[in-house]
Amino acid sequence: MPEPAAWRYQKITKPMFDLPTPHLVLTGRILTMAGEVLENGFVELKDGKIVALGPLNDLKGDSSSVEETGGTLMPGLINSHAHLNWDGIHDLARQSMDDPRPISAFKAAGNMLKSLRAGVTMVRDLGFHEMNLFSKQAVEQGIFPGPRLKVCGAAIIQTGGHTYWVCREASGADEMRRAVREQVRGGADLIKIMACHDTLEFTDEELGAVIDEAHRNGLPITAHATYDACIERVARFGVDCIEHGGSMSDSTVALLIEKEIPVVTTFAPLVQQSQPEIARQFGIPEWKIEERKKAVANPERYEGLVRAARAGVPIVFGTDAGSPAVEHDVIAPELTFMVKTGVCTDNMDALASITIRAARVSRMEDVVGTLEVGKAADLIVVDGRPDEELGALEKVTTTFVGGRRMHG
């Protein structure tokens, strides 16, 4: 493994937010996301872990620690594509270049609170300069309460490439390797590259180098890839995940299946920007609103992703939160759209994309993603039945991360 980030050598005498991990028994309806639904069950939390789970009739012992939730208990939600330092205002370039770093930090702090209130217990932050490295430090050192974070540091691009104004630019194979090593030194959990926009980016030598260097350091690498030529290219070169996705040929779908590469879809910008009453609050111009209306109504736009999903490519939830009109507590609209388009077969499949499949993308499936004995006590209480109505996820009443009550 790489050398730890410098901040991991710091001794923390007392965290600023040292929340307890009480011994609790929560009762209610339970979606384990491990194949079992308990209409009347319990989950026992102790020392940050799930130590018992089952039908309520099996509950034994002292009832003083029992908390009747009156709702549905399920694993915490995982947003696998987000940008904590963005606030959803339309002009991303200007806020990326003009926001003082302290303001960016405050935005991330506010968005972490929004995430927790929405039941999001883990965020995979895919870049805003290197600011997400500091968000991770703040959470893990108890400086600020937040969800678990998986961060990439700064996304890596070719010089002048897509969103150069918020990424780490590099040219040539050696500079690509240097850029990866900088993120590793800062404590990144993964590496992200921007592999295309209107054209393919990186030379073959650069692409091979950035992927090889990530893997040499034991980190997965994910690629912004939005159309067939780009998706096929990065998959063939060896990335571990595709961000956004798009049109795909049958041969590209077969390649993703062969290499077991998942796709993190990000429909929320389209969904939110197509609603004028929402989009106008964030400065979205009228021409873009009309464009988005046509996009969400055009099933051909999603045909490649639907075919990929039906063929067996793992589809994972991510909202691109922080992008125009997409706040960090927007969850249900995208899940609903995933079912509507056919990218997910039904509500339970959509819920799997934001729990267990998302945990696998971050290599955390042994820790989170389902409610099972021995796993971390990352769970939420929902006022409703999200497996029957995804809109119920807008009514999260309680959020636990590692047995700590973070909301509710």
C-alpha cells in the first residue's frame, strides 16, 4: 500500500465531534438488501457494528435500549458520483476558479450535512481541485460530522482538457504518473480521469501510464466516459469503472461484461434541469431547460445503458451532485428515473444500485451496503416503504454511520 497521507500521522487528542456509538436495538420493517425483508424485525447495534438482526419475536434481553422506529430500516444510501464543493449553481467554471478555498470548504461542510439528512452514509467525491482530500481529513479526524468519504483528490486531465479549470492538468506519460502520485500522497482512495468530451482525450501512452500508475499504487481508477468510442477505449486500456456512460455498441457492452466493469449513471442533472421550477432557481438558461425536456423524453438517448444493464453490466447510482440544479439531498428523482428508463428493472433493483452495488464499486461490500451481522452499523430509518414507493426516501427520519446517530 502507498505511504499514508501526512495528516494520518497526526495524533488527535480529542475529536471535536466525538459522537457516541451506543448499544441500541431498533425495531421496524427491515430491508436488509441481502435478500430478506422482515415486516416486523429488529437490528441491534453495539460498538458501531450490527451484532444481531432478525424477526421481532426473536428479540431477547433488556428492553431499555429498544427504540421503536415506526418505519423501514435499510442500509445507508451511497452516492457514488458527487462533488461536495459544488452547490448546484449553473456557472461551475466561475465558482471553481473564483470561490476562495474557505468558501469551498464551507460548501462541502453544508453538503455533507445535507447528505446525512437525506440518508446518504457514504459519498464518492470525484473531484474539485484537491479539496475533497481535506473533507475526508475533517470527517476522519472528527473535525466535522459527515458521511464516509471515498475521494479521488483532483481528477486528472490532459492539459486544456475537459473541465481543466477544476482538475489536475498533465501532458506526457511521466507527468501523468506524477499527477497520480500527487493524489496518492494526499490520501486519495481512487483516481479519476476525464477521458473525453467532444473528442477523445489522452494519447495512448498517457492513458496507459495513468492507469498503470494508479494500479501500481493499489488504487482503482475510474473514467468520465460518455460515448461508445471513449467507453470502449478506456475499458480496453484497463479502467475499473465508467462514469456517466452513454451510447454503447454490443461489442463494448461485451467488453464491460468480460472485464466486470460497472457503470455509474448520473441522470439527476437531466431530470432536475428538465423541471423549469427547479432549474430556474439555479440559473439554468431557458434554452438548456428546453433541451433537457427533450432529452428526458427521448428513450433512444438511454438505449445503450438499458442494453448494457439487461446484458449484465452492473449499474450503480450517482447523481453528479453539485452539478447545475442537483443538490446533495436529491435522491429519489434519479432512482425513479432509472426504473422509468429501464436501466433498473424495478424499485428493489434501483435500491441495490444505491446500496450493495455501490458498496462494491468502492470495495466496501464487506463493511457496508447490506444489513448483516458483523457489518458496520450504517443504516437509515425511512418513513414509508421505499421498495414500494421510491419517493419515500424523501422522508428519512434517522441516519446512523458506524453506529453514530448523525441525523434524527
